[in-house]
Amino acid sequence: MTSQFIVMLERGNITQTYDLFNLIRSELSMKDTTEKDTYIVEAAKASGAANSSVTFIQRYCDKLPRNKYVYFILSNLSRRKKSSYQCQLTLPPNAAFQTMTGALCRNTVLSKQLVCLESCKKLHQMGALTDHLLPISEKPSQSSSHPN
């Protein structure tokens, strides 16, 4: 089943145009995400998807003492007339690990999401994230089994 919708914009309204652009970009990013782009923690019946993984990483870094910066370094690679993108994530020095290089992707947004998803997996396996993919000091809410 497909959905259709109509968006009406005020002519010349830059804010509305920007919001529409972000909506379209998000939709395209979700279409590029597949089931394999999800990390499932069976013990907690929780999961993290590629499109929410950036938030998980930002939340983890927010809980680290002192340095709260996350660096995303995008490298544009060309292969046989097609553009591919690869993202490298650099976490603060006091994180459980410092760098992760993601897989080659066809767009920059998905590249960034997938490197964050792989980082979430690694942080969870190292014990830096709970089974709900929250920083160890943060507890899951009573109302949901996993964060958005």
C-alpha cells in the first residue's frame, strides 16, 4: 500500500522550502534502509535502526565526562562512474573506542547512519550501552521497550 500527500508551500518562504527538502531527504533515507540495517538486542526485545543510530551515538557522547564532541568525517570515493560515500566516525578520546569506518554507500546520509549503527553495535558489545542501547548511566523509560 502506498500513500500520497500534497504539500502546499507559501511562494518564496525559504523555511518551508527547507523543511520540505528535509522531509524528502528523510523519506529517501528510509527507503535506502533495509532490515539488515537494524541491530536487535534479543535480551531486551529492543532494536536500533540505522535512521535512529545517530541519536544513540549523540546520547552516548552526551553522557561522557568533559568532552562531548562527535566528529563525522565523510570521504567521497569514486568507483567506475558511480559515486560512493564512506563515513568515518571519530568519538571523543574518553569513549570506549575512538574510530569506526563504515561501509561504502550510495549516499552520504545513509553512510553516516550505518557507521553510527555499527558503532552502536560495538558499544553495546563492549558494555558501554545497555540492552536498550542507552548509555550505561541512563535507564529505559517504563513506557517503551526501546528509544526512538
